[in-house]
Amino acid sequence: MYKLLAKLNKLILPNYTKEQLDLAKATKFQKAIIAWKYFVTSRALS
């Protein structure tokens, strides 16, 4: 299930690494997206 979510995240959600987003200047919404992607990716790998 998490592997499917990880693939959907990659397709739908923005990639802040390519945009070189500074975490200190990120909004709460951007931080929530980063946290969600981290949560799903960590579960998909285990």
C-alpha cells in the first residue's frame, strides 16, 4: 500500500528538492507535504 502511495506522491506532489526550497522559509503547508512524503517513503522502504 505504501509503495503505491509513494508512486502517487512522486507524480502528484511537488518536488521541493529540485526547487531548492529552504526549510527555514517553507510555509506550514510545504512542511506538511515534506513530512507526509517522508512518512510514506520510510514506510514503503521497510
